[in-house]
Amino acid sequence: NAGVTQTPKFQVLKTGQSMTLQCAQDMNHEYMSWYRQDPGMGLRLIHYSVGAGITDQGEVPNGYNVSRSTTEDFPLRLLSAAPSQTSVYFCASTSILMNTEAFFGQGTRLTVV
Amino acid sequence: GENVEQHPSTLSVQEGDSAVIKCTYSDSASNYFPWYKQELGKGPQLIIDIRSNVGEKKDQRIAVTLNKTAKHFSLHITETQPEDSAVYFCAASSAASKLTFGTGTRLQVTL
């Protein structure tokens, strides 16, 4: 059972470039979310989804897009990367129906130069 | 929205001593309070959680207490060991899904 899988683990981008951070879960969880982690600021919610076809903004959504075409996948897109988006990104999934804990991926460390 | 404050930001204890981390929250509708441990280079992992219908929960050396009236909850680790060294995060939400995290506590257990 792989749980939550994030790719890539590390990425360096130039300002203005675009990229997609991938997140997949194999637990059939309805709820998926993206957080960013910055020193001294904990984890802040970027976007979340309560099911396929449904997404919503979290606390810090600017500069990020998401989509949820399947239950398993929840990619995070940076359309035009900025140095302020240098961070560690975590994807998480939860079963609302089963009221489980949130399971996190291993993270993607992104540096924008 | 919910706001979670966590203290202290760093904590150093000697092996065998106890460690206490405290969090406060603002939204009285919150009823789920998990604690996560994050080791270097890894994602956060749940170590214990508590729901608002109980005041205390224990799991071996780890315990969490909740005071809903005062809107605060605490993590207690007894008989600390070097492998307890990590960053700990508290969180709050009205479900297990949309979590608001504290800013984290770096715990260092020294020999």
C-alpha cells in the first residue's frame, strides 16, 4: 500500500517557468489537499478537493491551480513560478466518510531562482 | 477562520525527562485536534489525536489533553528518547479534513 505519492522530490525552476507537482493516493480517499511549509510558518493550505471535479481555495491559493479529474490524482500547477514560491510542498489525503486521519506524502522541495 | 498558536518554537530536554507542547485555537466549532511528528526530510505523520468529546487521551508515552472552555490543548511526552527528536505540529479543524496547523515545535532530546 503506497499511501500518498508525490513527484518529483526536488525541483529547481527559473522565475517564470511553469511546472506541475504530482500527487497520487491509492486509499480511495475523497478529500485531498496541498500545503506549503515555510520556516516558522507551519503548514498552510493552498487548495483542497472534496471529490473528483470539485476543488476550492485554501489560505494561500494565489499563483497555484489545481484540478481533480479522478479520485486518485490531485496535481498542483504553478503557471509562472516566482521566488516567493520557494517552499516544501506536501500533498495529503483523508477519508471524510471514514473520518480518518490526514495522510501526507513525502514532500516536494521546490526552489525558484 | 481558525487560528492556531503553538509554543514553544524550540524545546530541549534531557533523555528521560518529559516534554510539553501547548497549542491554543480560536474557532469554537473546531472539534478535532491531531498532533503530527515530522522527521527530517519526511512528511508529517500522525502520532495522536483527540476529539472534543474527551478531555484526555494516552498512547504509551504520549498523551494529549484538551480544554475546550479555554480553547487549548497540549501534547505530553514522558520518558523522552533520542528518537523523539523531531518537529511537532498541532492542528485543529471541525473535521479530519481541513486542518489549520500551528507553527511547529522543534524538540531536541539530548543524552
